[in-house]
Amino acid sequence: MQIEKTMSFSGHRGLPEGRDLELLQKRAEEVIDTAIQEGYTTFLVGGAVGWDMLCGELLIRRKTRFALPWKRKKITVICVVPFAGQDSRYATKDRSRYASLLRNCDHVVTLNPRYTDGCYKERNQYMVDRSSRIITYYDGDFRSGTGQTVRMAERKGLEIINLY
């Protein structure tokens, strides 16, 4: 994995609804498509409900679209899971989406066999350490996991694109 061609996603679990969600999804698709055209080939997602899952699903669709022979683009989608069973507290519909995401990713990296204090921070650091750009859906709440990830990315000098 080449860091300069790797992009991560971090964002809040709560997303807008209706037309606002459609617009956010369209903006995310545009950013992903632009990144692919710029040569990004590897994409890391955390698999959490909300932004992570939305972007993972968009990437899976892009992967199919850009993997076609005449497009000559191969993209790799990696789900970075903080602990096995991360989905145990998800609602049934979200468990199903999560299972589909894991099935359709190229790789799944599970950092811990079970929940531990700090496992989400470890996941966030893992993604930041392996990326040159991060796409966020961040409302500015510095106490959130997304806030933590954005600060990590700032310290490492990553390009940060916030679609909030």
C-alpha cells in the first residue's frame, strides 16, 4: 500500500436525512471520483454506522465501475475494524449492511479480537498512519472520535476534506 495513493474516511454516525443526505452522498461520490482520477487506488474505511458505512458502500460501487477493463483503474477497499464483533451493538438493518460491506471489501483488517479501551483510537491512528488524505463528515465537535481522527490527521500533515 502506497501512502501517497491511499485515502481514509472518518465521520459521524449521525447523518442528515432526505434531500440533505442525497446531496451529501453526491458530494462524497464526486470527491471519491476525483481522487480516483488523481491516482488514489487504496481506500480505508472504519465500518462504523453512518459516514463510514455510507462511504464504504459508495466505494464498493466505484470499485465495480472503475474496475471495468476499459477504465483501466483498479481500486482497493479495505475495512479497518477496531475489534471483532464491532457490529454486535448495531441494529439488525445495520448488521446486514456491515456484513455486506465486509464481504465486498478487498481486505478486512481486524485490529483486536475483542473490544478494548482505546481500540477505536487505535483504528483511527492506523488509518491516518497509512493515508495521505482523509475525507471527513465532521461538525467540529473535538470530543468525538471523528474530532480525534481529524486532529491526528492535522498533526501528520494529511490533506483533510470536510464535507460537513
